[in-house]
Amino acid sequence: MKFFVDTANLKEINEARSLGILDGVTTNPSLISKESVYSQKEIQDHYISICKLMKNEEDVSAEVINTNYTKMIREGEKLSLLHPKIVVKVPITFDGIKAIKYFSNKKIKTNCTLVFSTGQAILAAKVGATYVSPFIGRIDDVSYDGLNLIREIKKIYDNYHFETKILAASIRNPLHIIECSKIGIYAVTTPIKVIYSLLNHPLTNTGLEKFLTDYKNKIK
Ligand code: E4P
């Protein structure tokens, strides 16, 4: 399973790389707004800086902020020209679906975002989205089962051999990642802190402490 980090922060992306687990990056307008970027030019430069951190890693999702079809395709084309690693992230709306079809015809990679239902995921696949991003955590937040949505999308995509890759988003805890891997999806995109929490086990800490104490008590 691929690990994408859901951040626009260069330090966090570098941390994930140094851990050796980074496969790609997703951003969104809220994540961009947390960084020190204050103009379109600075945002574009920031995307390029993120892309330059990607060596063997896959790609970087950059989201359009226009909601009208014509403006969306113009913006997406500009984003795609910033760097070959850019994937144009498009919300699943009427205009968004048309835009994904347009990008798909032009061989521009897309990430269909803000997906909360199987119906939306079917449409994303039909128009040739490269990735579909179902938001697990936000579904859990409103008392529905986000992982069940992932299961259903996987089943449907397998039924029809859709090529769209499932990129589980809005990951909130390590169990989300583990369950996604059991379902067999392509990738998760997650805050780096959730990746770190996969590391934690109290028996590892106490076990290591005991090994080192035993060693130090005997070996001079
Ligand atoms: C997906 O690509 C989004 O950037 C992200 O996963 C949303 O996560 P959140 O619900 O934690 O904001």
C-alpha cells in the first residue's frame, strides 16, 4: 500500500521522506493556507518546491480553487504545467466531473476529491479520474462508517476493472490505515502524525528498555 502525506508543509514532507515511507503528497486549499504563501505566484512556487522533493515518489495533488468548468480547466492546465509530478485535484461537482473528463482526454492526471458516496466514486471512475479520494474521517465524524464506503468503492471498481486508484483520505487514526490495507486499496493520504502513531506499542518501549538495561548491567 502506498503512503501519501496530506500536507503542504515542506518540513513534514522531508520528515516522511527521511523515514523512507513517502510515496506522494496531497494538498488542499486549507492545507496551503497554513503555509507562508500569500499570492498565486508564491503558491505556484510552493507547489514546485514540493514537487522537487519528490524523487522516486509518485506525485503531488494540487487543488483547483475555481468551481466553474471553463475556469477550472484553465486553472488545472496551468497547475499541470508547473511540474510533471503535479496531479490536478478537482472536487466532485457537475463542473468538476466535466473537467475531469476534459483532463482525462488530455492525459492530465487528476485526483477527484471530496468524495462521500459510492455514486460519486462511480462517476469519478467513469470520467477517467486517476485517483478518487473518499474522505473516511469526515464520514465517521457524522456517525456513518467511512471504511464501509471504501469497501463498497473497492468492490465496484473491481467488478468493472475501473483503473481509477482509491486514495483513502481524511485519515484520522492508525486503524484507518490498517483497515484500508486489509481492504486492499491503492493508497492512503494521511497527516504524518498518524503514520508515527503506527509505530507506537508499549511492549516495544518496555522491551527495548529491558534489553538495554540487561546489557548494560552485564557488559562493561
Ligand atoms: C484529501 O485529499 C484531503 O486533503 C484530506 O485528506 C482531508 O482531510 P481532513 O478531513 O482531515 O481535512
